[in-house]
Amino acid sequence: MQLALVTGAQGWLGQGLMRALAQGEWNTRTLAGDLRNPADCQRFCADAQGAQLFHTAGVIHPHRVREFYDTNVTGTKNLLNAAVQAGVRRAVIVSSNSPCGCNPHPDHLFDEESPYNPYMNYGRSKMLMELAVREYRDRLETVIIRAPWFYGPFQPPRQTLFFTMVRRGRFPIVGSGENLRSMAYIDSLSQGLILAANAPQANGQVYWVADERPYSMNEIVDTVERLLEDEFKIPCAHKRMRLPNIASECAWLTDKATQALGIYNQKIHVLSEMNKTIACSIDKAKRELGYRPTIALEEGMRRSIQWCREAGIQI
């Protein structure tokens, strides 16, 4: 049995990873504490020589910009320092698409050679985290997994709100809606993390892990609406909140200004990205890890909606 140390086990991705680990020969230990506290990290990693560390914890939508750096950067350094001291064998670190920002043109796909161009402070904090991870490569095996927008069961309220907005016809489509977004079904992403932990050749590497192909915003919204109404008999308004591209550009300017003051607003930030293409290639993960995502958008969203129904969550 391998020992897996898992941060963020109560989060969306963490829960998916814990379910996947339970299907294999793993003993798991979860973080009970605060990444910002070095002593908590040391207790978490104690007596874990040869273990695999899965670092899924992070701050995505805080109230203050400073929280990005305190948790995503300093917290990760605290964790890796503790892992080195304890003799942990490998750390698989979850990053994001945000260090690379937005694709330079609609037909472009990010790969592992794409340059850093971080999107706002979240992207910069994840970029600094990735750069910090590199500094540990001579003391600890490391793998960085870049995950885009993910979806699936056990979703947080922000994803359920997305469903509700689609149902009510209030989800904003900015511009044509043909801009592409890579997405990762939660179970596929979890399997990618486990493959990265076990593959010898993954040491020191970075991988994009997502669904087989990106989807247009129109396809994403249309798929959710069709499933809600046709399969789950939940009436939908069949409307879209159509906004010009300038809506996202104004949101970007507002987001930049407020973040400069140290304040983060989730709704403004999300709107600023709505007309952007954020898409990646998973060829390297398929080639080197044997990663094969089997769940795509329609089935993944079907399972998400079904989970909401079974959990008594109103959409």
C-alpha cells in the first residue's frame, strides 16, 4: 500500500481524488491545518518517508488579493519544505491555466512550452508557485499539473449557480460565444494526478490535463440547457444574456483596478474572461502518462446535474 498525502481533501478536486485513491492500493492522510503555518505542514508530512504528496489545495476566489500569495505561493513553499524534511518521494502539484493567461488567437492551443503570461493576480500567484516548485527539483521529485475549468459531482455553489443562470436564461454570452474553453471532468483529472504520481518519466515535468478537446461557450451552455430540460425535465427559459465584447473588456479594466487596490471581486473577474479563448493540448499527458479522458462534456454535465438532484440541491 502506498501512502498518499492529500491537501485540499475537502475541496471539489480533493474529494474526487480521494474517491479515485480509494479504488486503488493507497493509504491516505489529509491535511488538518493551515498551509500558511509551517508547523501544520510539518505535522502533516511527519513519518511520511517515501510517500506521494498530492497538493490540490489553493485559493481561487478570495476576498483579498493578498490571499492568493499567502496560500498559493507561501503555503506551497511551507508544504514542500516539510515534504523534503520528511523524505516524501514525489509531490504532484495542481496548477492552473492562469499562469499562461489567454490564448493569443482563437485557433491556438497552449502546450507545455507556452510562455508565462499570467492573468491577473491569481495567474501570477500560480506562476510564482510553479517557479518555486522548480527550486525543489534537486531535493524532491515534482510534477506540475495544469488544470483548466473543471466540472463534475460534488461541485461547489459557484458551479450550481452556473446551472441556475443557464436555466433562467441569465448566463452571459459575450461576443459570438464561439471562443473555446478547455474543461476537465473531475474524475479524469483525478486519474491524471495519479498517473503523474506513478510515472517515473513524469519527474520534473509539467502537464496539461483536460478533456480530449475544448468546447465553445455556446456548446457548453447549450449542452447544460438541453440536459436540464430534455433529460431532467427542468424547464429552461431558452434565453441568453447577449453582451458585446466590450462588456468583458470593461470588466477586465475594473478587475485590474480593484485588484490593484488589493480587492478581488469574483463576478467581475469571471465576466472579464467570458469572451476569451483558454484552451490547451493534452498531447504530452497522453503520450507520456497514458492519460485517456473517457468522459466528455455531455456525460460529465449529466453526472453533475444528477448529483445535484440526489443531493437535494436545487438548480
